[in-house]
Amino acid sequence: MKTIFSLLMCFLLLTACASPSAVPDIIGTDISDMHIDHGSEKNLDEDSGRLNESPRHHEWVEVKNGDKTIYTWVVYPERSDAAPVVLVIHENRGLNDWARSFADQVAEAGYIAVAPDLLSNFSDEFDRTSDFADEDAARDALYLLDPVKVQSDLKVVAEYAKSIKAGSGKLATAGFCWGGAKSFEFATESDSADAVMVFYGTSPEDVKAYENISSPVFGFYGGNDQRVNATIDRAQEAMSSLEKPYEVEIYEGAGHAFMKKGEAEDLDTPNRKARDAAFERMEEILEKL
């Protein structure tokens, strides 16, 4: 399996270098054109303990972007009124159990969580994250994705998210690590989001890209994450010069991926304290929607 995967990676790299990828048609401006399957039999994941015990409604939804199917994990809160929707953009290990568990936590807090698997339809052999041998293989595949197509997929899923009948029409993004960078990039590509949350993701390099941002951006960073934090200044300078809101919170002592690491650590560790404080801040941001 690993040999086949390695050969596939090499082939895709050569193909990507040989010719530019075409941008797929975006289905989403007309919701009636969007194929949605609420009972997909393609769910091959083994739910984590939290997901097994959750009282909330989970479902797989198939969102179409042209000929591509984006497998999307949706979790509904238990509330009687319409709820804002959070587009959860997974880390660089794909839509794993942690990403789906975080979506459940978002729903527990009272919001609809929509988490697309951005490795959907990667190849004939690898149709979604759970098809890869392990998280390292999923990570290697993720970095072969065309950034333009990733944003195209996010735009289509955002359109679906805003069409959910139980939703209020308000949308926020929350991305982690690789997904944090994609969340920030999404703000430069689309005006769909009412709030953009970036968890330890790098900032866009193109200064002109910030001109397209129409929503407030909220950054969540660990103090011991210099690789990512070195990109904060350029974002602050660009957003400040354009008089656009970019609110940064740096959690001292916390490292990269503190939202994930903190869940498994003791209450008094920096990662756990950062995780709890960041989640509370996220709730405050969402409450304002």
C-alpha cells in the first residue's frame, strides 16, 4: 500500500508541474443545483468515544463542486431557534476524529458545525481522509492539493452551510494549522463569512490580498510557535493600513496545535489553559453573530 501511495504521489507531483490545474466550476450560487445526500454509506471512520456518546445529531452530507463530491461532516446543536454556522477547516492531517470531535464541541456550544473533508476525491484509491493508511499519509497528500481548488471547495461548502434551513444565515470560519492558513486565505477570496477565526495558521503573503477582506479576522496563536507567529506582523501591518479589524491573541507558553494537544493534557498545563481560553473566546465571537 505504501509503495502504491508513494508512486501515486510522484505521479501527481509530475502532473502538477507539467501543466496548470483548471479551476473547477463552483456550484453553490444556485442551491437547487447542489446534490446533498444525508445518508451516505461511505462513512468508513470509527467514531471516537466522544462522538459515540454525543447526544447531538451527526450526519455526512455530500456537496457537489462540479464533478467532485466533497464529503462533509455536519453536527447540529440542541436548540429551538436558528443558529449561526461554523465552517470548520481541518488541520494538516485531514478530517480525522479530532476534527469531527471539535465540530461536535462547536455544536455543544450551540452552533451548527460544517466540516468538509478537503481530501475528498483525492484519487480513485483515496476518496477521503479515512482511506489513507495513516495521518502521515493523509498529510503528505494534503500538501499536494491545488490551493485554488481548495478555496473553490470551501466556497461551495460555505454556500451549502448558509443554505441550511436550521441556520440563521450567519457564517464563521474556524481553521486549524494548515486549515488556519486556509481560513485566513478564505477571507481574501470570499465575502461569505461574517467572522474569520485563524487558529495557529500562517498569514497570507500577498499584501494586496488583504484588500479583499470584508470580515473581521480573529487570530489565536501559541506563544511558543515562532514559525507561525513570524507571519503575524505582516497581517497586522496590512490590516491596520486598510483599517480592517484583525484581533490577535497570543497564549503564552502554549505551542503549536494547542487546541488539540490541550484536550489531552492536565488543567494546569499551558496548552490546556490556552485551549480553554481560546474556546471561550471563540464562543464570545460567535455569540456576537
